Amino acid sequence: MKLKISAVIMLLVAAFLVACSDDGTNEESASKKETTDIKQLVQDYSVGEITDQSASITSQELIVTDADNSETIYDLPKDEFFVSIAPFIEQTHPCTNHSLTGCQGEMVEKDFDVLIEDTDGNVIVDKTVTSQKNGFFDLWLPRDKTYRVVITHDGKQVESEISTFENDGTCITTMQLT
């Protein structure tokens, strides 16, 4: 009887160990989940879902400051670059690193036709986007590239160049529609 109980326990332990083993295949999904979570966190700050803290975003990090002035820093995805664009007609502000909780653009909840191409002419974005309550629309672009951006709204248009290299700005407030 003791032998049967010992055998059952050993089988259960072996089954548990096999189920919990990591053969490396979960690393990719864990990495993707982390990327998805940071993107969702950025989105939540950007649209005002989280309001009790302030958040800004550089080319490499999301920096969250709570009410006690304590900072939490999150690394951004290695292959994607966050950029927030606020097209304008009359009013803008100087900005380099976007404040997800503080920057305010002129054109709130407006539709824009956005075309973004890399230097080889490959289309990266070609869609209509709507600016958020803060007057910005957010994009995640491939890193370490230069892009031609064309934005059209109500018969007005702007064409500009942006890049996604380390230390490039994440806040684009220089695109005046004419």
C-alpha cells in the first residue's frame, strides 16, 4: 500500500514538473504580452483613462510620476517607436517628449487622412485617424528610420519628415495644415 501511495505521489510530482517546465517557447509570448501591456498603458494615459498620475514618454521609456512625486519607468518596445502628432492650423506649443497627461493640441477629435512612407517609398500608414480629446493622435512606427508624413484635413494639407532614432522626439507639434 505504501508503495502504491509513493508511486502515485511520484507520478503527480513528475506530472507537475513537466507541466511547469519552460522549454523556452514561452519567452516570445511573454515578451509580446509585456509589449502589449506597455502599449495599453500608454494608450490608457493618452486617452485619459488614468488621471491620478502624470506620464511622459521619451524615445526609450514611459515615465510615470505619482502624487508623491515617485517615478516608475517602463521600457518601450525595442522595435517600435511611439510618436504623438498634433496637426494644427493656428495654435501649437513647442514639445520634444510627449506628456501623455499634459500636452494639448488645437484640433480635438478631428479626422485626418494620414500617409506615412519610409525613405524607400514603402507605405507604413495609410488610413484615416481621429485625434483624441488632447488633439493628438498616437502611432507606433518601426524604429531607426526616417519617414515622409502627409496629413490632410478639410482640404488643408501638411507634409513633413520625422524620424524614429534613439533620442528623437515623441511629440510632433510642428505640422501646420495650410
